[in-house]
Amino acid sequence: RVAILEESDWIGGQMTGAAVSTMAAVGRTRTGIYREFTERVRARYAARRDVMIRSLGEFAPPGVNRNTPSGGYYVWARVPPSVDVLRLPAAAARRGVSYLPGNAFFADGVQGASHMRLCFAAEPEDRIREGIRCLMDAVRECSGDVRAPERESVRPMI
């Protein structure tokens, strides 16, 4: 967090901690360290996003749609109406994965129930791929398809 350096950041002729951290952050932006850091982070997140998109393409059953974000931390996917979205979180949890249902983003708590917010920022690429495979097995199970195999998986994806 960086604040704007103001006169109030000076107490008794001394800079306060907020002013010092602001000055340090400004100095980093001038040296190019911040730009190099953000470029590395953007590249890392883009690679993880691409793995998630490819994994959805590989493992998602017919009718699952998704966006391709140009930034951020999340891919939004939508399951078809044939999927029992009330059973889906538990089916995913049995496989060691989780997601945030889209209805959490609507005031009425009902709209968006067929949407899933999937985070690609928090996990390495191999865990993203395995997590998507497990989640899509859960989608198949909840769509009435032949019971998808339960797999041991990794920490939840939110």
C-alpha cells in the first residue's frame, strides 16, 4: 500500500513510517525494479491462466463454457442446465477441489448459480491442471453422466 506524501507525514521535522515507505516505493518505480517485478508476475499469471484454459478445453464436458480473461486472477466458467449445481460443491470437495459459485456475486444469491469463479493465481501449473481435471469429473457426476472417478487431489482451488 502506498500513500501520497503529504505534509502530515512529517512530525517534528522527521518523516513518519508512511512517508518512508512511500519514498521507497517511489524510488523503486524510478529504478525499474517495480516494472521488472510486474512483468514477471504478469507472465507467471498469464502462463497459469493459459494452463487453466487448456485444461478446461481438455477436460470439460460438452456445454461447459468459459471466458478468457486478459488480466486478473480468475477464469469464469458456466456449466449447462443439466448439472445439479446444488450437488456440485460437495462433489468437487470430495475430490479435493473447490470453487466459488457465481451466485455469491449476486445480491439475490440465486442468479449466477451455474457459474464458477476459478482462481489461477494461487496454484502452480501442475496443480491447476489436476484441479481442473478433478472439478470436471465432479461436473460430470452432477450432470447425470456415468459416475466420474474420484481422484486424490491437491489443496482447494478457490
